Amino acid sequence: MELTVKMTVSKPILSREAAMIAQQMGEFESSVLIRKGDMTVNAKSLIGLISLELTKGQALTILASGPDEQEAVCRLSQLLGA
């Protein structure tokens, strides 16, 4: 499953927010990735999320594959404020 969203969270995703996102994505059995431009990272990886330097207004693509992919994509899009 793939969904492109525009991030609307007003402040950048820093370590605390990235840790919360990684933790929540870790609850899903599905593989969950975030693509920004040419860079794709595991949404369950704190370091990966921080490396994306996510800020308001950026277009991101959420990619998920597995038995709970729809729920994972929905939750991640909500966490990103999309």
C-alpha cells in the first residue's frame, strides 16, 4: 500500500517525536517505510526518521506491506499531521 501525504505538523520531527513515531510503528507487523525525495527509511527506525529532517509542508510517501498495512499507513499519516 502506498500513500503520498503533505506533512502539516507545525514543528519539525526531532528526536522525541521520532522516537514516538518509531515506537508506534513498531507495534505493526507490516513493513513501513517513508520516502522523501530520493531517500527511503524504515518508519520503525529512530535514526532513519531523524535523518529525513521532516518539517512542515514536505511531501512524503508512506509505503507499507503486510497484514496490517492499511492501519499502519493510517496511523503514520495521522502522526505526521496529514
